Amino acid sequence: MKHLRIHTLFAILALCAMVSAQDPSPTPESEKQVQTVSYLKSRIAMRIADPGLKRGRVGVKIVSARDGSTIYERNAEDYFIPASNMKSFTVAAAIENLSPSFRFKTSIYSQSGPDSNGAILGDLIVYGRGDPSFSEA
């Protein structure tokens, strides 16, 4: 009888160990998303609070690719001068979409031609089309 109790106790302990070793019950998808968004927001806040950014301005807007809803935003409506990362995206898009022989065109217009001294009197209109270097050819 004593043997039976020990075996029963051992079986119960083994069962408890197996149950506790199982993965926790699956988290519903919406709860996972809330945890992920919450984690993302806390990481962004931590990065923005970095002392290295104290003198800078930061704007962030993250939009769901699934439904277009705003997941996170901070200073999203502020205007910023594009930084180097924006220039990198622009260059990548230009390389992808423009041929190696592509040249930007900049036109200059005036109401009249140059006078005898080579000066143009009146308005001078420069019509640029995105040339980042804008220099003499």
C-alpha cells in the first residue's frame, strides 16, 4: 500500500511538471498586437528621450500597412528639413527609376534678351526640375 502511495504521488508530481512545462495558452492576435504596439511606443519614447537628441527635433508617424490607421505619432504635423536618411531614399528611388544617361533640366527665362553690356533688365525666371547640384554644366 505504501508503494502505491509513492507511485501515485510520483505520478501526480510528474503530471504537474509536464503541465507546467507546456507553452502557455496562446495569446489572442489582438492582445499580441497591443503588446507589440505598446512595446514599439515605449522603444520610440526611449530613443527620443536620448540625451543625444536633446538639441534636435524629432517627428515620427507610423501607419498600419494593414488598415491605414495611425499606430504612433509625435510631432507628425511639424515641418522638417529632410535629413540624410531622406536623401538616401531619394537617391535610391532616382537610381531605380532614372537611366544612367538622365540629366536634370534647368531652364532660365526672361522678358527680354541681354542688352549691349550682356545684362538682362527685368525679371529672371529660373525653372528648376529637381537638380540637386544646380551648377554650371
